[in-house]
Amino acid sequence: MRFDTIIIGGGLAGLVAGIKLTSEGQKCAIISSGQSALHFFSGSFDLLGYNGTNEIDNPIEAIAGLDAKHPYAKLGASTVAALANEAKDFFASMGVRLNGDASANHYRISPTGELRKTWLTLDKHFACDSLESLSLGKTLILNIDGFLDFHPHFLSDGLKRQGVDCHVASVTIDELQRLRTSPTEMRSANIAKVLHKDDAIVRLTEKIAEKSQGFDTVILPSVFGIYDSLMENYLVERLKCNVKLVSTFPPSAPGIRLQMALKQRFQNLGGVYMLGDMVTNGHFEGNRLMDIHTANHKDIPFEADNFIIATGSFFSHGLQAHLNSICEPIFNLDVTASGERQQWFDQNVFETQPYMSFGVVTDSNLHPQIEGQSVENLYAVGSLLESANCLKEASGAGVSILTALKAANNILKR
Amino acid sequence: MLSKNNEYDVIIIGGGATGAGTARDCAMRGLKTLIVERLDFTAGATGRNHGLLHSGARYASTDKESAEECIKENMILRRIASHCVDETDGLFITLPEDDLNFQKSFVEACLQSGIKADIIDPKEALLLEPSVNPELIGAVRVPDGSIDPFRLTISNIVDAQRHGADVLTYHELTDFIFDGTSIVGVKLHDKAGNRTVEYRSKVTINAGGIWGYKIAKMAGATVNMMPSKGSLLIMGHRINNMVINRCRKPADADILVPGDTVCVIGTTSTKVPHEEVDLIRPTADEVDILLREGEKLAPALAYTRILRAYSGVRPLVASDDDPSGRSISRGIVCLDHETRDGISGFITITGGKLITYRLMAEWATDLACKKLGVNAKCQTADICLPGSEKHKDDNAPHTTAYKAAESRHGSLTNKITTGDNYSDSLICECEGVSVGEVNYAINELHVHNMINLRRRTRVGMGTCQGELCSCRAAGLLANSHGCSQRAKEDLASFLNERWKGIAPIAWGESLSEAQFTSWIYEGVCGLSLTNNEDIQ
């Protein structure tokens, strides 16, 4: 089978690259094992939120201070700025409304009530530019009865610290009560599915309206829809007060929705999305990757002019740790990983963990290397890349989206 | 409610199995009893061993006295602590690299100590325990088993309280109160209240495990203890159903014990200085040895995910007539400091093993009773621990969570609220822990933080190591404290404590899961460790 570009990895980075390429007329395939960081989406895309423990107000300006191996440093500040704008347009063209700006971070609120610097936040989700601008008025945090993956008391505690007049309550409807009879069913994706059925959302909205009478703002867990955002729109239309959604513990309903929307978009553009398959190895000639093989299509090679590897970090198995070594398991690409096993970690889980910055080495055009030689038609993108500590920096989504766009642009330029 | 005038017949220092057992025994004999623990129950060696219900076979060749104590207590615990015991039986296997002649003398020694030991055909051993190394050339079946030290200790505490004992956790001994050469009480630092409190007693029992060395020193006595560090690994699922031992002289990593949903391989043995007993953690070398040797017992270990690594410190005691420390017994040491050191009102109970905790408690209580002039018979070998009484509840729900809870709490499961959607919803899906069970533990089992909760209920002990359940549990703790800030700090400490056990084995799937956990709690939630003090 032959394609213009084959993308290994169907998470945020792989899909963004795939959509960009297919929308420009390329014939693309995405091979996905099914893992995606969007399943634990916070409701916001981070670009660059922190330098150590210091908050970053302007991510573009802060790029100058990054290590030379950092993906943003390789792209350069002006390219990052341009790509960031392109990214916003990219999602807008898909009908995904995001608020925010690359030169001015805003705050999101975490499921445990912490205010965190971020870049783009989903429409209707909690966001504020500064602590001073937090004008919520009398606020009600409303949970769904018995939903344990949303913590109104943690949220309320966080907001009260910012001086917000906060109250906590819960609502339910019969269908959601029935969900509770099986003890493992009360999870965000299941709640969303129940709400998609019949007029469930109508009745729940009535209950919410009742409870939120007299409040200026109502904060709800973000469980309103995994197929589309119609329910969110309905809520906002019907409720008289301000509606703010806050992400829950995984799985993230808006994350699943986004993953599905991206995949659908890619397929609508003619892309081939192969779910549940795994690339096993590649065949190289000189500095070029000629074709790859997958677990499901053993003898049939997949050929392409260009390849993108977007397999993620350890949790999605883009990187693998063995007893005494770290590797990229498909092509054995060069990785940065320092020292013996004991040196990969800090004993305090909240300190900087060296292993988080391990990743695939690339040149400035995002070409990874094998034994020091760049592979000229292969691009590495996303959290697979070296040097970015996405967790400490709050840069995960930004690195994924921008490097994916960059790789796609490079391929299209050729 | 603590005693009004802070006066007791006996104060026990140390909330491990021995301390808890002694509190139970003292209280059952009618003594007015207080037990104090500087951290949480089972925070020391009690919670950091194999959880092996020794048959004694391991000691039969070298230490007949210990072996006899083991088998006797083994049989008693099966009766009185049935809800903590898994009667798995054990195998002592001989591998091609071992000397098969050892087997003969081993079996003889077992029989002489009263331990049933049947030589079985290696093929039969493989049928009984399919995970065992198929290359084995010999096998002996013995009455080993596994025991849950957390449940065992808490059950003793619950019963001590039922008999009127008072209980203080997170209270650390800072000094003794003397009257001349007599110890008449203790000064404690109450960690939560950050204040000093005093309690008086006629007899004080030092049941501090390895920390008993310092406690004795504080009292002015020297007990010649050798801290011996042992490291172990918890594997991600229950590979074996029988305990598997190597039939040779005791060495590193030669026991694999099944327990609940997991199994534990151990242990190593290294002497450590007293100053380091609070700082020990498994090293990379120890992990490597445990895996290398463990695979020889059960080859499946090579491709089983490791959940975590941990270390404990054995309180080995050199006999008083051998100050060189060479002659170390695993036997029980009960010291009357009045006759030994001229300090009256003070007893040290140490040495021994988890499985002989009850006998240690009996000896210590016998001595305390003698000092107090109390003539009461020990009944702890005859009366079942709370949870182990015969029970049959026809109305018990048939949910998996209830069954899981019953395996943890035995007859006490009826104290867990069930039957409504809220109480039945699951906090921890790996271990089947419900909201009802968590609330029971919070209300009745001295739970102040997430780590306490884990020890009482197994929340966060399963395959996911607290990935998702810890935040749910923290939510319930926040409700019960009425303080979500404290619960959040507690959650951060809990995750840090989980990480300490994961870091030594963080490769493969363990690292993938650890990264996922960090992404959720530090990334999505923005949690950080504000209070850097270790909570145990």
C-alpha cells in the first residue's frame, strides 16, 4: 500500500499532522495503537506555562530562555508564534472554539481547584486572564449525585482562596441514578452517554436551573457530550446564570470528543485511520525510510514518500524503558537518556524527574537520527521529542500541535 | 476517651503486631492499658515483610526453638486470625544447582520440630503449583501460608479497645518519667496537636521493634540489636498459589509468598547502622538480585510487572552473653530491665518474627502481670480476633465489593454500610473497595490520612497503585476532616509515598503507569507537595 505520508501514532500530534496534510491534498494514513493523551485532557491546551515554579505570562518571549535542544528552541520564537496562530485557525476551521492567545497565557482551573497557566481553553470551560479578573459573583459548584471523579470541595476551596463566594450542591435525574446501581459505571464518559439519550439533558438542565436560582455563576463537571457539543450549547442557552465547565478526572469527556472530532475530520478528508494496529519495523535505504510493516498486515509493506512518528512518551509506549536503557522501540531512533537507572528519577515525585525529558534526538527540521545520521524523510513530533519536560513546563499540547504542523508544512514545501 | 487522670497499669510503646498483640493481651487480662505509636500502626517492620505464615521449616535445621515456636503459632493463627490468613501451604524446592542431600536432613529437622513435611514428586509439585520452576529436582510440602500483617495488627487493636484499652497514634516517645530508678510514665510528642503530653503507668513495655534499641537507651538500658535490612518486591499479580521456598540454607530472594491479588519475592539481608533505620530504601542492586534469584523459583517473575519495592528492618538481637553479636537468634527476647539493669517498671519485648507476635505478647504480658501482682490467664490463643469469629450473614449482599471487603474484614464486614448506591460505589476498582468500606475505616480504624487508609483497606495497593482511586479516597477524607486543603496535601504525600516504592523498579509498564499518574495529578490537577514532611 502506498501513501504520500504515513503517520505513526493517532493522538493529538498525529491527527493534527494528518488533517493538515490531507486538507492540502495528500494521501495519508495514520496507524494508531489507540492511546491518546486527549483521554486525560484538562480542557485546555498548554503552550509554555512555567519556568521552574515561576509562571510565564508570555510564552513566545519565554522561548529565548529554553535549552537549545527544546523543540520550541529548534523551531525558533517567530515560527512558534506563527504556528500558534495557525493552530488556532486550524481548530476554528474544525468548529472547535478555543479562547486564548500565544503571547498572553491565561488561567484554567484544575479539577482540584488549582489555577494553572495555559494557552487555549475550550469555549464554555473555566478560564480567566488574571486573578483580579475573576468576577464570578455568587457561585454554585454543582456535581452530579454520586460522581466521584469531580471534587466540588477541592474546587470550592481553591476558589474561596481567591475570594469567591462559593457554594456546593448536587443534582441528578433517574437515568443517572440507575447508572449508580453498578458501582463502576459512574464515570464521566458513561454519564455523557446517558445524557445523549432522549430528553435526559432537558430534564437535567431543568434541575440545574432550579438549583442555580439566585446564583451568578454555576460551575459544572465537563461531562456534557462525547459526540458533539450540542448539550453544552443547550445548557448555556437555557440557564440564566453564567455557565463554567471544569474538567474531571479521566476519562475526559471533552477530550474524547476532541479525539473523535479530529479523527472524523481526518477521515472525511480522505485519510485512512488504522486503529489497533502497531508498526513493528521499517526498511531503510541510505538515509531514507522506504516502508514499514505492521502487526496486523504482516507481509504487506506500507510505502510512503514521508513518514511522521508521533508515538508519544512512555505512557503511550513511544519510548520504552528497559532495566538499564531507554529506547524508541520501532526504529531504535537515537534518544537522549542519561546515566544509570538510579539517575533517571528523583526520590520526590513532585521534583523534576530526569526521565520526563528523555526523548528522540532530532535536527532543527525535526528529522530524527539513527546512529547520528538524520533520516531525511522521517519527522518526529509530539511528546516523543527530547528535552521538553512537558509536565513541569506545561507545554505538552503546544509541543504536540506545533511540531505536527511544522512537520506537515515541511513535507508540503518539498 | 483517654483515662481521666492519665494513669494506666501498663503503657505499650510501639504499634506493630507485637505492640498491638500485647495491648490486646494486657487488656484481656483486665489491665488498664494504653498503646502509643509514633506513626501509624504497622508503619515499621510489621508492614514491611513477606506476610509469610511461617511453618517454621525454614528455621528447622538451624534453630529448633524458633521452628517449634513458629509451627505452634502458625496453628494458633489459623484459628484465631482466620480472616487474616490464607492457608496456601508451601513448597521447599530443590533446583539442579542445589544439593538434594539437604532435603533429607531438612525433612528430618522439620519432623523433629513437629512440622509436617512431605517429600513429593517434582511432577506432583508442578501440578500443585504450576508456576514453580519446572526444572526442580525435589519438593517438600509444608504448612506455610500467608498472613496479612495490616489486618492482623488492626484486629488486635480493635479487640484491645473492646477490652478497654486506649490507643494513641502519631504520638512519639520523647522521654520517660522516672521515680528514682523506676520508670513511672512517658512523655509523648503529640504530632497533630504539636504538644507534649504525659501518661503514667506502673509498667511500661518497649515493643518498638528495631526502634526499641533507642527506646531502651532512653530508659538507660543497652539492648544489643543489629538492624538487618531486607528488601522485597511486590509483583503485579498473584503468580503462585502456594508459598515457594528454596530447599537450601537461607539466602537472598528465596521465598515467594502469594497474598491477596499479588505476590511478594524476598528478601535480601544487609546490616545497616542504627542511624539509618528510618532512611532505608531498596537499592538497584537489591532489585537486580531479587529478580535474578526470584526467577529461579517461578520463571514467570521475569515477565511479570513489578508493582513496587520496599525495605524493612529486622530487629535481630544478640544474646546478652555474646556481646560480639555473632550468635543471633530469630527467637523471642523478653527482658526484665529490673533484674537485668536495675530499672524497675520496664520491659522490652523484641526479636521474634511476625508469626510469633502473639507469643511475644504473651511473654511480655506474663511479666507485666507478675510485676503488677495480677493473676490472670492468657486467653489470646483461644479467643478469636475480631473478624475471625464464625459468622454467616444470610442478608449479606452478593456484590464483588462486599466479598472483597469480607475477605479483608471478616465478621466485621457487617459494620460496613451497604445496600445504597452511594455506599456501594467503588473507590478502588483494582481491590474492590467501596465508599462504605472507606467510611468504615475512617470512622472506626484510626484513619487520619491516605496512607492509614491504604493499610486498612488496600486502597491504592493494587495494580494501578492509586492512579485514580487516590483522588476519590481523598475526596471522602476531605468530607470527614471537613478540610479539603489538608486532604489535598495528604493526597500529595500519598502519591509521593507510592512513588518511593515505584522508583526502584520504574522501567517497562511501571514507568508508563508512573508517568500517567504524574500527568494526571501534577499536570491536569496541578498538585504539588507543599508540606515536605514524610507522613507514614
